[in-house]
Amino acid sequence: MYTVHYMTPGTDNHDLFENLRLELRRGSLILAVLAALRKEHYGYTLRKTLGDLGVAIDEGTLYPLLRRLESQGLLLSEWREEDKRNKRFYRLSPDGKGILKRLLAEWQSINRSLDGIV
Amino acid sequence: MDLLDRYLNAVAKGLPEAQREDILRELSEDIRSEMEDKEADLRRPLAEAEQQAILKRRGNPALLAARFRQDHRSVAFGPQLIGPVLFPFYIKVLSFNLGLTFIIIGAIFLTLVVSGQNITFNAVFSSVLLQLLIQLGAVTLIFSLIQRHLNKYPDSWNFRGMGDGVHLDLKFPSDIKLAKPTDGQVSRFDSVSIIVASAVALVWLSEVRRHPFLIFGPAAYFLQLAPVWTQVYGPIVFLTSLGVVQAVINLFRPRWARLRTLVSLVLQAASLAVLGYLLKAGSWVTLADSAGSHSAGYSRAAELVNQCVFYCLLVAAVISVVQLALKIARLMRGQRNPSSLPPVDVPC
């Protein structure tokens, strides 16, 4: 007795691709957020800036990520009033600047290697 | 309360308490900024549907809240049964149920000790273990069903019919041809809940007759249910089954909301009659044959249990009278103002 497993090309391949795409994006998002925060932003403008530059990120991903990076000491934040509303502004911390520099070097090195492979 | 507040309230329920206020302020600011941007583009205030669209795009509040939690624990026996989104609620419900059950078990054993019975460690342990397993099994089963639904339909939530929040809207595969819910209809979630709860109650009712241990614990050695319970057993099973039939009909015909109103009224009145009959009985537990030579101490325990049952039945009857009066008042208000009544396309 044996069983034949059929694979639905559309659905299964789509799910697989989505999982791999998300995995690939995860690391890049951290780099993009750190790089964008060399200039001070509050959440919404950061999300818009990244979106306009082609790195769309939803708030369910961005805000937990900002909190994590802040708790790791890579970001600084403060609540401040702007346009009569309180907003939380984020910027890169001195530690964050150092880490970003090293991450960018790593990313460029990976890119060079990948270019050679692909 | 506007849509945004309702959405944020729903998110708040799943956020870690220590950061709740901070996260909500930030999320609120983000959403308001997006709405203002949109209003500036359109040069007019947003309509409710447009606000809803913005919030819908942000996704299920429970899923959004879960992403802010550090706690990613889950329940899995092989495949994951309860994921990180529902896990905190699962723990809360389980703790509440177990806490309540253990208070009741504690009260029973205390009564037995006060009445001079010998309580062994084995009796306490087996009783606690049995309750633990029952509660764990039932709560885990219910939450794993909700998790399955959430996995299948993560975007299945809406703002409809909730005063201060949002709720999951149970959907079924289109191939079983269920009507789509709209306002004034019986929610499928309600119907499924009634069917599951009533099925569990029916199984328990049938088992408790054969295994009095399920209700008395170790006291089943010397206590048994009085004959009055045998007399009301049939009516109780019939009424529970009637509730199941109504829920099954409403599951496939959610527009027959008047059916639920009528059946609910009948069930409430009949339950009150059953409670009245039980109250008249005067004795609800008696000594089992196995009580034997220690019957003096056991009689005292039976007397105490009977007193407790009396007060419980009395409270249940008072609550039932109030509920019945409220339902009748609501029905009469509905008769005077037909627009507030559910649709009337019930087959007669």
C-alpha cells in the first residue's frame, strides 16, 4: 500500500513563497528602520517614509519592533507635543549608530557575495 | 464611543498591562494621523464606512494586540492547539474555573470535616484531580476550537452589535449553504455555544445518575440524590434538548430570531416551574445505603447539604423570576414598537 500526495501548485507554492519572503524581509526591516531613524520620526511618519521608499510595514510589525529596539538600547524615544497632539518621537541612540554602521557593512558584504553567486 | 475608541478598547484587552496605556496612546496617534491625512486628501470628514475601512485594514484587534506581547507561550500536543494570541485568555479562564471549582470542593470537604467525617488524603486528592482533568479538558477543547476558527478566518471580525468593542463573527465554509448574518439575526456564535454547552450538559446529566461521584465527590459513599431529582430528570433533559433544537434551527436559519425569543421565554417559564417543584420537595439529598453504622454523623452532613441546596435553589428561582419578568417586558415593548422586534419570517 502506498499513498500518493498531490501538491496543489497554486496554494502550496504561494504559502511557501510568502513564508520565505517574510523571512527574507524580517532582517531587512530592522536595517531599514534603524537607517530611517538616523533622522527623528514619530511612528506614523516613519511608517509613511518607509512606505514611500518601497518598504511597506504595518503598525502591528513596526511598533513592537520599535519597542524591542528601544529596550535593546538601539533607539531613544520621547513623548513630545506637535500640532497640539502628543507624539512619541524615535531616533537612533549612540549604540544604535554603531550597530547600524556594522550591520550596513555586513549587508553590503552579503550583497556582494550574493551578486557573485546569483 | 466612536469606532476608533471601540477598536482600541478591543486591542487593549489583549495588551500587556504594564505597557497598555503607552501602546494605546501610540496606536491611537498613528490611526488618528492616518485618518487626518485621508481627510486632508478628500477635503471632508471621513464617513463611518471610510473609518471602518482604515480600522479593518489594521486587522483583527486580538491579533494586533498579540504582536505587542513578549509572552509567546502556547499549548501544543503535536500540532499547536492554542496559540499565543489566545493563550493569556485561556490561562485566565482556566484559572478562574479551577479557582471556583476548588473553592466549592474546599467548602464541601469543610462541611464534611465540621460534621465529624473522616476525610482521607486520597479522597481529597482524587476529587481535586478529577475536577482538574474535567476543567482542563473542557476549557482546552473550547479554546482549541476558537483557535481553529481564528487560524482559518483571521479577518473575521466586525464592529456590529457591540457596545464597546468588536467581536469575532463565526463564518462557515460556503459549501454548507448557511445564510449570511445581518443585523437583528441570531448570531451563529450564540447558536454554536448553546449547542456545545447543552451537549456537555446532557452528557453530564446522563452520567451523573450512574456515577454520583461526579456531583458528590467522595461524599457519594454516603449521600445520594433524593427521588425528586428522578421526577424532574425527564423535564430537565427535555428542556435542554429543546434549547439544542432551537439553536440548530437558528444556526441554519439565523433570520428566525423570533423563534429564539419564544423558545427562550418557554424555557425560562418551564425552568421556573421545575425550580418551584424542586423547592417544594424539601429534601434533595438522602443517605445512601452504604452509609451504614456511621449514619448519625452522615445525617448531619446530609442536613447541611440540604440547607445549602435550599438556598441555591431559592437564589436560582429569584434570578429566574427576574429574568422572566424582563423577557416578558421586552417582548411587550417589542409588540408596542414592532420595529424593535426581530424579523417575523418564522414558519407557523
